[in-house]
Amino acid sequence: MKRTFLLPAIILLAACDKAVEVDLAAAPPGAIKQGVDLMSTYCQTCHGVGKFEIDEMLAPPLWAVRAHYLGAYPEPEAFVDAMAAFIIEPQQETSRMPLAVADYGLKAPISMDEEKIRAVVWAIYAGQVEKPSWSRDYEKRHRDCEAVW
């Protein structure tokens, strides 16, 4: 009897949290590890989730940024090119997240060379980002967006 209820629950949970397959073959050697290391210094203060709740964030969480870019650019090179271009020169017209711009303002440029920016973006593309406990609420608010949740 317990198995009858357990199997549908497992199927339902698996369907609700879609895994997105990504192609990491094009990533330069060592880029993803370098990007992960750089994220802790350059990204986590504003985009990190960790102890932050949704109303304490200074910028959209990186897992949401990743979802929005994957929805528009599923191919690795296009994803990295588009996100790196936005990080280098943030413009409202090229933002993949207009609601985030409205909530947080336009991203400030950072002082990091392009090679390091691209390494960070490879790490984001690879899914090296934390998904917070409040992610479902965030997804509901942004359900009309073209993100890959």
C-alpha cells in the first residue's frame, strides 16, 4: 500500500524540479573552477543566497539569472557570450530580467577582465549556483518569464 503512494510522489517531485542538461565540452580547461572561485569574491555579496531571504537580496539570485539566460540561450557559447556582454556593459535594453531591473536597478559594471568574467559565466552555465528554499515563490512571481525553471 505504501508503494502505491510513494511512486506517484517521487514522479511528481521529479517533474516539479526539472533538471536542465548543459554541454560543458566547450568550456575552456579550468574555467568552471576558476569561475566558482571568483564568484565567492565578486558575486556572492549581491547575488548570493546562502543566509539571505528573498526580501534581503541586493540583486537577483544567480540560479534565477541562469534560468533566464538558459531560456534564451541554451547553447553554451551563446549563453556565455550574452551574459558576459551584459556583465561587461549592463544596459536595460539587453537585460534578460526586466522585473529584476525594476526591483533592484540596473547592474553596476564590475572591474574584472573579460577572461575572468567569462570563467564566472561558465560556472553559472554549469549550474554552480545555489537554489534557495524560497525558490518556488520566486518562480511563481516570474512564471510568465522565458526562464528555464
